[in-house]
Amino acid sequence: NAGVTQTPKFRVLKTGQSMTLLCAQDMNHEYMYWYRQDPGMGLRLIHYSVGEGTTAKGEVPDGYNVSRLKKQNFLLGLESAAPSQTSVYFCASSRLAVDPNEQFFGPGTRLTVL
Amino acid sequence: RKEVEQDPGPFNVPEGATVAFNCTYSNSASQSFFWYRQDCRKEPKLLMSVYSSGNEDGRFTAQLNRASQYISLLIRDSKLSDSATYLCVVKRAGTALIFGKGTTLSVSS
């Protein structure tokens, strides 16, 4: 099993450009999450999904959109990138309603917006 | 006030030392507690869950004090490979995980 994979690993964008980050998991997990991690800020939840076709906002959703058309994929979109979105983006997944609700993370996408 | 607070460190210790990390959380409705480990430029990985009775996994011991809203992680006989950032994580019912900013540990020979 590959676990959680993310595409791309690195990306440089110019302000105003758009892009989509792809997250895929092969563990048949119900829940999927997108986080961003910035120096001194820790991991912050952007959006999450509790199942195919459903999404919800997290702590810092502004400037991002998500879609979960297939159970195994969770896409994060930036419609008009801003320098403040320079960050490392992590996708994670977890099983439904399981204690301890361990989240499995992908390797991350390092995004720089110039 | 952040919901989960940790001393960022860094903690610099020699091999073989015992080191303890502390974490406090502000929401008394928090139900589940974890320590995650994150190596430099890598993704976070679950180190251990934290139970009210305290739990141990080899050299690692986690404690929870619900009355004080306080979580701890003790690492005994530190190894070079323990160098990483340790993230304190809490979860309330129906919500996603809430991460602390992490405590950085550097173990030297």
C-alpha cells in the first residue's frame, strides 16, 4: 500500500495563478483533511471531508476550495494564489469514527507563491 | 489563547538523557489526546495516544491530567534518532485534530 500520496511535491507559482493539489489514499479511509504548516504556526486545518461528496471548512479555509468526487481522492484548489499561501501543505486521512482516530499524512507539497 | 500550547524548545540533550515535554489544552471538552512526531521536512506520524491512566511504549511514557488540562511526554535514554519535533494533539467530539506548534528535541552524542 502506498498510503497517502500527494502531487506535486514542489511548486512555484506567481501571484494570481491557479493550481490544484491532489491527494490520494489507498486505505479506504472515510475522512480526509488538508492542512497547511507555516513556521511558528503549527499545522492548521484548511478543509476536511467526512465522506465522498462532502466537504467542510476548517480553521483557515479562505482562498481555498476542495472537492471529494471519489472516496480515495481529495483535491485542494487555489483559484488565485497569493504570497500568503506560501506554505507546506499536508493531506491526511483517517478511518471513520475510530478511536484513537489516527491520521495518516502524505509527504507534503511545498508551495511558493512569488 | 491557543487551544493547545507547548514549549517550543529547542531541547538540547545528550544521548542517554531523560527529557520531558509538557502541553496544556484550553477546552475541557477535549476527549482524545495524542503525541505525533515530525522529522525535519517530513510528515507528522502518530507516536502514541495518551490515556487517562497513563501509558508507556518502550522508552516513551505519556501522561494525561484532565483536571489540570495537561499532557506530558517523557523520553528515557534518549537516542540520536529521537531528534525531531513532537506535536501535542487534542480532539473534541465531532471535530478534527487540533495540533500544538510542536516542541523541538535535539539529541547529541
